[in-house]
Amino acid sequence: MQLPGHRLLVASTAVGMVIMLTSNLIFPWPIHPGTAHWNDISMAILFPALLLLFWALVTLGWLMFRLDPGDKLVNRGPYRYVRHPFFLGMMVAFAGLALALNNWLAVAATLLILWPVLTLRAMREERELAHRFGQEWQIYRQTTYFLVPYVW
């Protein structure tokens, strides 16, 4: 489903990713002088995030890319716990990558550009899903966390 403003969200995500990935070239400002410690932490964050992304993708299948008339609301797999596990996985993966880059600019791009853009995208999808699935969506929405299990 392509919502209005989709191009702006994609462009914002691309800008955030470019800033993050080129952060050491643009502004080499390490979080910590030694990288070994940060690599361990980043892998501990990145690996589960990638598993969550994969689980969400497998659960949704082609619904990840298009929503056709007659499609059912997915509330199984990771969607039992949060309404947007793919976005959660992306956010956590970006955080792990920012730590792996060991750069404050990468962290700032993640927190100030990528996370807000992904949250906005999830909110926009919620409006479309509410319109499409009506009461079924409202029930699902009331019983499932938005993005972070047991928090939000």
C-alpha cells in the first residue's frame, strides 16, 4: 500500500541512512576509542533485530509489499506482540549498525532521522489499516502494542 507522502518518507530514510553510513567520513567522532567493545554490543543488538525482520517478513509474505482486496489482517507470528515488528526490527538494526560504526553522528542520524521517520510510517499505515479492516483492526489495535512490547 502506497500512502500519500511515501516518497518523502523514503527520501528521509535514504538521507538518514547515507548520513549514518558515511558518518565516519563526514565527522569522525567515535563513541568509544576502542571498537572491540562496541562491536560486541552492536552484534548483540543487530543479530536479534535481523531475526525479527526476517520473522516479520516471512509472516507477512507478499502482504509486506502489497495489500489486495480480500486480504486478511495478519495477527500471528511477531504481529501477536506488536503491530509493527518490521519497523521495530529496522529501528533496532539501525541502532546496532550505528554502534558498530562507533560514531556519534551515526547514532544521531538513527535517533533523530531514522526512528522518527519509521514511526511516522507506522502511524500512517495504521490509518490505512483502520480504514481497510474497520472493527477487526480496532480490536487488534486495543490488544496489541504499537511498536515496543509491554511499553508502547
